[in-house]
Amino acid sequence: EVLLVESGGGLVQPGGSLKLSCAASGFTFRDYSMNWVRQAPGKGLEWISYISGRSTTIFYTDSVMGRFTISRDNAQNSLYLQMNSLRDEDTALYYCARDGSGGSYFLDSWGLGTLVTVSS
Amino acid sequence: HSALTQPASVSGSPGQSITISCTGTSSDIGGYNYVSWYQQHPGKAPKLIIFDFSNRPAGVSDRFSASKSGNTASLTISGLQAEDESDYYCSSYTDSSTLVFGGGTKLTVL
């Protein structure tokens, strides 16, 4: 069974930093691209970042470019999101999500999310 | 890329069929057959119900079907059941090599 467990969320002041982690199990982690998707309270889903299996390809949505960094450690079956210069509008539940197999463009497994609150 | 456009809400009675639309542009929906749909119950993680604009993952009811025409994708749920009451999101691959989601549609089963 595919399992994705996010951690690292919490309360941080504007301008601060936070690093999210996602522990993966139940599949060969290095064979899959991974994503971060967030959902502000009461709002819709927003895709924010993608990383390929070998970390050779990375993409970000414009609103986090230059502030967030996605990375992974295939030896540890873990995905990360380093978030710097946090803003109020970054407050959201952050989900780790797996790409479907074979160079797909859909997210076939999701974690339960970790909540990030940016507030003074 | 701007978010894809979905109706904020739709409703239907048990046994009826409903359709949720998802409108984008030629840079996303219109340019690729990579539309997916997700179901999200309150307080739960999203669940993939349609991928590659019309395919269902294993275990998803065949009451869920989808199609695409031009810049608009559609999700149809037939034989509505109480358990279908949920939020539904569409998503598309874009020409910037990113994913974009719709704003979400709340389905109410009357």
C-alpha cells in the first residue's frame, strides 16, 4: 500500500522559514516523480512544485519561485520542501502527492497533509 | 497559468446524473489530453477519479465518466448516491510543464 506522510508544518512568522518532509513507503520511491500541492483554508487546490525521480527536472509555480526549494533523498525515501521568506498567503495545508507512473501528468496518491500557518 | 474555471456548486437528486464542467485554454486543457479529476471529501485528502481525460483508476466506480472538447473538460456522475456528495477538482498539464487546478465544485446530493 502506498503511504505518504507529511510532517514539519507549524506556526511561523512572516519572513520566516520552514522545511516540510514527506516520508514515502509501499512503492519504489526513486521510480516516481513527486509533487507538493497546497490548499489554503476553505479554498481550492494549488499545485506548487514537481521533482523527477532523479531530481534532474524541477518545476515551481510562479508564486513560490525563488522562495521554495523542492528536493528528495531517494536513499531515505523522502521528499522535502524548504520554504523561505514565508508570507501570510502561504498559509495552507501542504500535501505531498505522487505522479502516476510512466511520465504521467496526474497525481495518483496523496498524503494527509501538514498545516503551515504564517502569522505574526 | 490562471486556475481552470469550474462552477462553484452543482446539485442533483439520488439516481440522477450531473455534469461538472472545467474550462481552460489552448495552453492547458485544449493543448493536451492530460486532464484529471479529483474527489475530496471534507477533511480528507484528494482522491484521483479520472486521469488522461477519460480513464478511471482501478477501484473507481464506472458511474464516473469524463470527456473533453476543445478547451473544456467535463465530469459526469450517473446514478447519484449520497456518498458522491463531495468537492470535485479538475486539473490539467500546461505548456509551462506545470499542473493547474480548477477552483473546485461542491456537489450536493439533495
